[in-house]
Amino acid sequence: MSSSVPKKGRPARSAERTKAQFLNAAEEVFGTLGYEGTTIRAIARKAGVNLGTLQHYWGSKRRLFRDLFEIRFKLLRDEHLQQLREIELRCDDGARPDAGELLRALIETTFLIGPNREAEVGLAAPQALKRFHRLFGRALMDPSPVVIAEVTRIFKEPVELFLELLRRACPQLSAAELDWRVNCIVGAQGFSMVYNERVGKFFGPEADVEAKQAADWMIHFLLNGINAPSFAEHQQLRQDSTSRRRAGRQR
């Protein structure tokens, strides 16, 4: 007589699978609706699990998203920090950091999740990487105090190092002007990840390019902005140019 004995480990694997389904669904719903627009009911419906899953594994919506952000953003944070520390090490003699290298560490790493490491966190499939981009872009722009607090906590160290190195790379800029340029960089990055199809539809299929190409184009464009003279210097150059033209006419 034989009896069926449940194999050990099956409940644990089932629990992990359920958690993964819920986290994947939360990533997708948040990427579309933002934190305040995301309901537990919508996540459960998307994941195909019951509403009690949240209470059982996380206890609250905030803890769910803390877990989601930690899992999804850890590799990205570590990649940012590693590349920025390498730049810092190359400039430890007081040399001026290269703004292009800093932008590449920030933007290319985000678009590609580190060279050839997408598979490490299950992002090798195009749709998975697209969901991640939408999640990260939304997290950068979401006005919810919960999201702001969590993203600030996770990325605090690489952000502080990036800004310190960028100040050294752009000594011609005041803190206020540099702040606004950084806002433009982050805004362009966030918008391109969440809303790129809004503008892209006017350009047709040519606008649909690989992540590496998109990162290269964005870095090229933003580098010209970050390296531009300060506004005061720009105004002075314009005044000088106008004065020279007037002097030439009077001769």
C-alpha cells in the first residue's frame, strides 16, 4: 500500500511564487497609476490572488511598496554606487571629474541595469525591462510622500556622491543653477521612462530604439546642457558680442 506524502519545500515554493506574483502585479499597476492610484484590490486582481495576500505577507500597502522598491532597486543602487566610486577614485588627486562619465553612470546604468546583468534580477525579457523602466520613472516623479521617502532612503548614498562629484565637475555653476540643471536631467530621465510613447507616436516606429541607443542620445543631449556656461557668463558673452557688432558698424 502506498501513500502520498507531500514533499517538503512545496509550501515554501508556493508562498514565494505567490509573493512574486503580487510584487510583479504591484510593479505594473504602480507604473501605470502611481502610488495613490494603486489599490490592493487592483493588485490582487492583476496577480490573480486573494485580497488577504497583502495582510498575510506585508501587513500594509506601505510595507508592500518598501519591499518592492528594495527588491527592484537594490541592483541599480549598487551599480550606481560602484561606478561613481570608481570615478571618485580616479579623481582622488583633486582632478576634475568628467561630467560625461557621471551622466553615463547615472543614465546608462538605469537604462541597462548594469552591463549584461538584467538576467540576474529577471529583467532580461523586453517586457520585464520595460516594466522596470516604468516603475523607476514613476518612482522618480510620484508626488506621494511615501514614495519620496522610500526612494530617498534607498538612493541616498549614490545621489549624495553623484552631486558631490558633479559640483566638482561644474565649478562654473552656482549651487542654485546646478540644482536646476540636475532637475532637468532627472526630469528627462523620468519622463522618457514613463511617457516616451506620448511623444514617440508622432515620430512613428523610428522612435522605438534599443535602450543603449536611447541612453547614448540622452547623454549626448544632456551633456551639452550640463557643460554649458553659467547663465551669467552666457549673458556676458552675448553682451560682448553685441557690443563688438555695434562697434564694427560705427567704423
